[in-house]
Amino acid sequence: MTNAFRRTNTNTSKSSKTNEPPAPVNPYIVGTNEWSKFRSKGPLPNIVTRNSMFTRKKREQRNKIPTQSQMRKNSELIDKVLNFTFENGWMQIDGGQNDGKWINTKHYGSKIFRSGKIYEYATGETHYFPVGDTYDDPIGIALNFKNIGGGGLYCTVFPNTWTTLISRSAIKKKKRIQRKEQEHIENRDLAHKD
């Protein structure tokens, strides 16, 4: 029995396609730039891709422009730094070998502290402040800073003041002692009224 739906090749003559050499095989990985160039046989058009949109250069340019909130925070930080510096009696040395460094004759005599600087975005001014670590500044009236990132765009400036670590039980004990002292004062006043 033969299959009635079976197709047979009735054309036994050779076509003109067999005389042409076979097409070259693309040796590159599918989807790469080299594959696209080989396939299109010419330069690639400028296509917007994720990588071209978010290049490192464009990200760096975008991160260097401060926003309004960053400018406001920067101005507030500078105001706090300048107030802290002048309230603690710091003086900046002008001229000589130690030009731009800081002294505080009230607390440290002739000890010289190095200088840190911060740039104000709103006005374009550069402000200076005394820098010292806790070993150089046991009283805690100098400042210190830490760069967070962004090529110096983000930093924190903090004083070297001592922070006391008080536990909950210590706070409760202090309140209890204050309450007992107040009761003692009130009872003493009652006892001596006669």
C-alpha cells in the first residue's frame, strides 16, 4: 500500500544554487557586537542600550552635581562647624611655616593642630576647621571628619567630644537617687518646722 499523501520529488535536475559556494558561517557568539558587524557586513548604527545610557562617566557627572537638599545640608554643616570652632576659641595661624594650621592657647598652649577644609556649594567658598584625633585632643574641642564617598562630595564632620554610654539601669538608678534626695529634703523641712 502506498501513501497517497506522500510527496515525491519530481524535479531531478540540479538547481543553480548548488553551483554557488556555501555562505560563510558566523564564528562569533550570537548577540555580540562582532556577530552584528559580521552579519550586517558594515558598521553598526548608534543604538541606545542600557550600557550606553549608564556609562561610568555619565554616572560620575550625575553624582557630582549637588541637589538642593544636599546644598542645604552642606550649608547647615558648615554653620555648625564654624560656630563650634569659634565658640571653643580656635585661632588660625596666618603666614610662616605653619600657615593655615590652628592653635588654641586657652586649652593647649602652643600645640599646633592641622587644618581640614570643606567646600560650600551655595557660595563657592572654602572653609577651614581644626582637625585632631582623640589622642591629640583629649578635651574634645577639635573636629574630625570621615569621607563617605562620592569623591569627597559626601562627608561627615564631627567633634571629638566624649559620649557617655549610659545603660537603662544606670538611668533608673540615677532617677531613684534623685527621688530619694528630694524626699529627704521634704521630710527634713517637715521635721524642722516645729
